[in-house]
Amino acid sequence: MTDTSLSPALQALVSNSIVLLLIVGGVLGGRAIRKNDIWRGACSGLFARRRLSVIVVGLYVLVALADSISWVGGSAAGEDQVAAHEARSLIDRAFAGTKEKSYSAPFSKTEFYDKSPLRHPKKHWFGTDVLGLDVVYVTLKGAKVALLIGGLTSLITIPLALFFGMTAGYFGGKIDDAVFLLVSILASMPGILLLIVLIMVMGRSTLSVCIALGITSWVGFCRLSRGEAMKLRELDYVAAARALGASHTKILMRHILPNLMHLVVITFVLLFSSLVLAEATLAWLGIGVDGSWGQMIAAAKDELSRDPIVWWNIAPAGAALFFLLLAVNLVGDALRDVLDPRTLGERT
Amino acid sequence: MVSYIVRRLLQFIPVLFLASIAVWAIIYAVPGSPATALVGTDATPEALAAAEQRLGLDKPVPLQYLQWLSGAVVGDFGDSAINGAPVLGQLAERIPASLQLAFFSLMIGLLLALPLGIVSALQPRSVLTKVINVYQAAALAIPTFWVGILLIIGLAVKRNVFPSVSNFVPLWVDPVGAFRHTFLPALCLGIYISGIIARFVSASLKDTLAQDYVRTARAKGAGEMAIMSRHVLRNSLVPILTQVVMAIPFLFTGSLLLEAGFGIPGLGAVTFEAIQANDFSTLRAMVFLGSLLFILGQILTDISYTLVDPRIRLQ
Amino acid sequence: MSTLLELEGLTTSFPIEGKLVPIVDEVSLKIDEGKCLALVGESGCGKSMTALSILRLVPRPGVITSGEIRIDGRNILPYSVPQMRAVRGDDVSMIFQEPMTSLNPVTRVGDQVLEALRLHEKVSKKAAQQRGVALFKRVGIPDPEARFRSYPHQMSGGLKQRVMIAMALITKPRLLLADEPTTALDVTIQAQIIELLRELQRDFKTAILLITHDLGVVNQLADEISVMYAGRVVETGPRQKLLGSPSHPYTKGLLAALPSRALPGQPLFEIQGTVPSPKDWPEGCRFRGRCAEAREVCAASIPRLQDNPPGLTRTACFAREESP
């Protein structure tokens, strides 16, 4: 994940464990949701409204998982020796041995420029890129990167914002002032600039980019959770809990936090797409994450001015990003409708 | 009300101060020295040291900061490392172009967002609203500069409806020309903004329509038009206003790539160049100005609240 | 004394989990000119929705599915929207439960009151203002000229409710729908508002449909009372007769539960069970789950209002039909 020198076997191990964790987490989460009336109602409401979008997101997730299950060893015919020692995922293996020399048009039989015959004529649905890699292959690999950018960063950002916002809103007073100061400082700095500068400072690894993205995006949710915590603090059952002698921590954990969860879910989904968009901007400036769709498009932008236009390696990447974000945004909107506190109890 | 504004201003001074420190420190931490911009990357160590001394980089850090700060408050942000000209002057030159772009983008954004938001609030279950929802989601699914590229290829290069490389044509000099040159980039930003604002328009209108006083108005026999104009619009303005004002700083600084891509000589473009050339003075000035703009935007929003909602005014 | 308002078999339904549930179920009632009918029942029995149905202000997704609403003998249910708008605020006015939120916070209260007037009469601004201020005085708002230019948040709940009353009465409507007008107010203010309503009814000769769950208010204002339960009218009759000799088991239970009727040293009476939500309405009489006199026929069909016992009130109960 960090692009530094983890041995291939270790990389594979980390990838596979994460996949395992995600699957286990998904199953446990699914069970918890099924038991809870409100969340179950929300899920069925979601499926009812945006079935297609949910399925689309699910497909992307599957592709990303397929790209994360990897192991070392085994080699396909015609594969170079180096590849055998690297951790290669399911997707890598599915496309093993399809590398050409350089560009070729979709479904073509020959190389684009020197017209020499391809190794796998008519097999490349979207042709090959400058390195001869099948465009579909490279595009599929971008799914994992996009989900990583959106998912990992959100995982960093949301707990951070939640913690600060909740405590600021609940405790008020000096803590609120301090957090307000911090938030104002960060919010007043132009996002893109701060992002670029942070990456220039921290380096270009995937983790640094995710951290930089996290730093520049936690402010929004912090404000939101602060506002909600302030409202929740005034509710009668909080006063009742205090009168019964509950400590602040207990109140936060049992009364405030669960009532913010619906915001967490919505924010997670909507933050996802703005993060992926931000990474596309960074990629355009040359400091994106390797293998992302943004980077594919940035690397290919010169090709648009050639004649004839080499369009086939930009289109899938652009389309892949657009449809993922479109689906995610639609799901986010549907979640917002479904998890609206005013209608939350009505579905059971 | 004046005391309210003064109080808000005072609240923001420590923010500005701390922000300037943060800005300064971060840019300071960037590897590479601004001196390389002067002497090139393969200069001798002595030449580099001499350049650094000229830029005052050999003094202790807090002193450098104070020097910068004392300059900043009077508008002296030092000289640009690219061409030696005073930073503030350079930035000031670029403001009209960015201002024009921001203005047009906001206009287009609002022209799109307001009707879309109103329709989806008034007819929540219609087919039109479903289309609008998809539009909103799509508007936030593409980076603005990609849209820009597609538009350039489609409309400018192939068909010459709009110029592919925009120049800054001031509105007061040549309105039609200004429109032609600014339309495409403004459209890109405008679409993105409309995706955000339309949602707030719709949500705010729906909230207001559900209020009890709207029911009272209906019970009095008021027609829908009267209800919208007299009861709904003013009460919905506050969240919409917040969003619009919050979008303004974004318009200035977030149009980085758009300006660079379209060749508009605005603040975004100059920032882009500064990043590529390690021009720290300009970067610091830009971030500082960005903070200033943001804070001004906050205060403007507060003022507009007081104009719209008498409950705040008469505190 | 002619009949001003008559509801006949009014049914307003809402879709709940796929089915159309009649929240207002075949409600029939009658109000004569200048009289006050109290519509009494617990929260959720459909009384507010009945009033909203009269003005065709039923919130989506509710819809009036059958019945007739007659004002002066004319059925207004088929009226077009512009025709309804002419009725609203002019022939029939409504005041609501929450004075706090029922006034537009960014407009002066005087303007809101005048809006009601100028929507229906051609009056000059000056004349309208004079009438408004005079009415403010009449409803007991102190310093009426100054208050006319106030904003809602500058007034107390009681004052705001007086403003609402002024707003409703400035067009001299023939019928006033009052939805729990005193519920959100302090007890002392309640008494003042009730007194005000009584005076105004006398002076303006306005008929009132008073919706409330407060039997104390009913006792002071109502000429006739209709008791609602789970969407249906279960008993109706003149005030003294219904309060003095209630017939329906539910009405009897309500009155027995009044603390003033409790015997010292005895536990307060309560009706067993809770009000079922519309999803869970049983077949037949909806009160039978809580009724001490329930019998087999109660599960088979819904009882209709009958003159039993004769001479007193009209009741919808199979037990009364058998042995009045």
C-alpha cells in the first residue's frame, strides 16, 4: 500500500488480509443491520430507490476486491520472469501475457504506428496504451485505486472530524472555541493550494496523498457533527441521563454518537466522490496516485491533440470514473432521503 | 448591527493570524529552496547560498516570519521569484480576470440551480425531478477541467464557436467578446456549482413549504404564487445564501486548472505557475489572500443574514 | 336557526403500508349558525384531519375519498381550487394549535393579519390598517398600534394566539375552525382565550368547530359535543346531556377518568389498553379491545350512530342498541 519496499509476499499478505477483513466486516455488518429495524428499513428503502446504482457500486467493489486478492508465483506462458516474483492479483492473472509493444486501436489486428501484427489480434476491446498494456486491464486496476482513495481517506477523515465535532458541540465553552479556531484556520486556506503544498511536503506515496486529502476535507463534517451534537445536547433524554448520574463519556457514547451515525453514513458516501475528484485534480498536476484513472487521463492528455486522435485509452478511464461517482452520488442522495430523521421511524 | 460586525471581525483576527503562521510554516517545510528559482537547479552551492542571502533565507525562521508578516499587513508580499516584480502588484493585475470568471460562473450556476431546485421542491415525485436528481449527481461526478477539455475539443477546436484559448477581455470593454471568451470555463464551473446549490435550494424550499405558517397562509386563501413570494422565498434564503457565499472563495482559488487550461490570466493561473516554479512568495501571498477572502465571505454572509431575518437584526 | 355546516359521511384516507386507511371515517356532523360544536377525542383520533378536510387542506398523501361537505346547503367538495381559495379565510377561517410556528417569522404580524383581509375584500391600505388595529384592540392586545408593527418573535404565546384569532376573524367568517387553540398556552392564558372566543362568538355570531381533548374547555364553550375515536364519531349530542348522561362506553370512560370525578382514597379510573394505531385497527368496532361491554356482534361489523337511548344523545354502540 505504501509503495515502499515491502516484499511481494508481504504485499500479497497485506492485500489478502484486508480483503478478508472487509468480507468479515461486511458479513458482521450485514447481520447487525438485519437485527436493527431502523437500519434494515433504511437498506430496503435504499434498494427500492436506487437499485441500479447500488448494483453498479457493488460491481466496482467486486473488481477492486478481485484486484486485491493476490499471491506470488505461477507464471503464464510468454510472461517475463520478473512478473513471476511479484504479487499478482486475480485481474493481473486474467490479463497475463496480453502485453503488446505499444498503441493499438480497439479490436485492431496491428500496432497503431508501425502496423506490425499484434500478438493478440482483435482481443483488445479498447486497444492498448503506450506501454502495450490492454486498456481494459489498466482501467479495471484503477477501480481498486479509486476505492482506496475514497475509502481509506474517509476512514481517516470521518473519525477525526466526528471526534472533534462531537466534543466541541457537546462540551461547548473553551473546547468549542479551540476547535472553532482550528476549523476556521483550516477552512480559510484554499483547499487545492493546501493540498498541493501538503503533498509537496509529505511526498507522493499513496498514504501521503490520502493523509493530505484527509487533512483538507475533515472540516466540513466536523462542522456538521458539531451542530448536531449541540442540538442533541439540549434534548430531554440527555438531561435525564445526566440527572441519573451518567458520565459525559457514557452520554457521548450511548446517546450522542448513535444519533450521529446516519450523518456518518451519508458523509462517507458523499465525501468519497469529492475525494476521488480531488485526486483527479492532483493527477492532472502530476502528483496523483499511481494507477488511478485521473493519472491515466493526465498521462494521455497529449494524445488528444494528435491526429488521428488516440481516444481509446482516455475514454474508458473517464467513463469508469464518471459512472462510479454518478452511482455513488445517487446512492448518497438516496441515503440522505432514507435516513432523514423525520422519516426514520416510519418505515418499520 | 455595527457592533455585531465589529465583534465578528475581531473574532476572526486570531484566525487570520494563526492561519498566516500555519501557511508560512507549511510552505517553509516544502523541500527545495525558492532560491533555485533565481539561479536554476544546477547552480554551485556558493551561488545558491548567495541567492538565499539575497532573499533573506539565512536569517532565523521566526525572524523571517515576522519580516513577512510586517510586510503582509501593509501589502508588501515581497517579489515574485519568477520575474522579480512585486507580488501584490502581479496579483492585483490578475484579479479582474478571475473576478469576471467567478461572476459568470456564479451567474450560470445560479441560473441552472434555481429553476432546478424550485422544480424539484414543488414537484418532488415528477419525472422531471428524477432527471434533475441524476443531473445533480452527474454534475458532481466529473472534474471541472475534464468538462473543459471536452468542451474545448467539441466546441472550440472542431467548430470554432468559442475561442480555444481565452484571453481576458474585460466586460466593460467588449461585452460580446468577454462573453465569448469566458463562457466555456464559466460553464464548467457553473455546472459544478449548480450541482451543489440546486440541492440546497430544493432542501431549503421543501423545509419552508412544510412549515406551519405556510399552512396558515393557505388557510387564509392565499394562492400558490402569493405564498411563494411572500412566505417561502425570504424564509428559504438563509441556507441558500450560505452556500452561495461559501462557493465564492472556491470560485477564485479552485479555478486553478481551469484558468491554466483555458489560458485565462487570472489568480488561479498565476498560482499554478507559482507552484511549478517554487515561487514561495507568491504562494504565501495567495494563501493569505485566500484566507482573507474566506473571512470576508463569512462576514458578508453574516451581514446578509441580518438583512433577511429580523430575528437576528434586532438582537 | 339554519344549519351552517354539515358533514355527511366524510372520509379522508391515507395510504399506510400499501392500504388506504380512513383516518376520518364516515364522519357526519352538523353546526348551526352561531353555535359551537366541540369535536372531542384523544390525539390521533382524526379530529384535526376532519377540520383540515373541511378546508381541503389535507396534507399529501392523504385524500378525501367520499362524503359531502355542505356550507349553507351547498356541497363544496367538488369546488375547484380558486373557488376553495375564496372560501378559505372568508367564509371559513381556521386557527391552529401552535401559535409559535404558525406565524411567518420574517413578516410583521400586522401585515399578516391584513393579508387575510386583502385577499378577500377590496380595501384601501389605510382602511385595512384601521380595521386591523381596531380588531387588535378588540381581541385584547395591549398597545395595538405598536403591536401591529411587531414581529412574531417579539410576542408571547398568548399574544400570538390573539393575533391568530384576529387574523381569522378580520373577514368576519361565518365559521371558525379552532384546532386546539389553547393547548399550547399557559393555563391562565387559556382561560383568557376561551373567554375571548366566547365573547367574539356572541358579538360576531360566528359558528365554531372547536377541536380539543380538554373537557374543561368543552364545558365552557360548546353547545354540542361529538366524541371521536379511531376516526369515527362514537357519540354526539347537546353538551349537558352528553356530559351528564354519557352513553357510549368510551365517553363514559373519558368522563370517569376526570380527576374531579375521582372518589377520595380510590385509585383514578383509567380506560384499559391504549389507542391502536391505524395500522392495527381491529375489524368491527374499534373500541372493542378496551370495552368492558364488548360482545360478539362488536367484532362482526362497525356500529352506526343511532338515537339510543332516545331523547338523549346519539350513540354508535351495539350494546346500547340491545339494551338502551
